Amino acid sequence: MAMIAMMMPILPGKKDTWLAMMAQMTGDNKAEADAIRTGAGLHERSFLQETPAGDFVILTFEGDDPAAGFAKMMADLPPEFAEGAMD
């Protein structure tokens, strides 16, 4: 099994938006989010890293082909999952 990891900044003032999106994906929409990950062949973990230089999200994806799985997962995300991330 292979793994990829990435770290992305959370733009200033957007941490609450990110937290709300994560709550949505682990709350009311958990089954749908899990199905998207499973369909992409991925096991995902996400971590919030708060630093003096700003907030970051650290993501890890494990699977047979995590790069292809990540691309499939992003293509399969419904608009309501991505809307909050783009506001």
C-alpha cells in the first residue's frame, strides 16, 4: 500500500469555514464522504496544524494508487462539499 501526504495553508480568516466543512463531512454527510473515499480506493486522514505562521491542513491518503485515487475523489465530490472550501 502506498501513501501520499500534503500540507496546504488555510487562508487567513478561513479556519471556521474549513472546520464547518470538516464537520459536514464527518457529521450529516459522513456516509457519502466515506463512500467517495472508498470508491476512490483511499483511506484519508486530515489534521489541523496551528502554527505562529498560520493554520495548515495536513492530509494523508493511503491506497494502491493514492495519486489516482485522490484525482478520482476530487472529481466525485459533490458541489456542496467543495463550496465551503472555495468561499
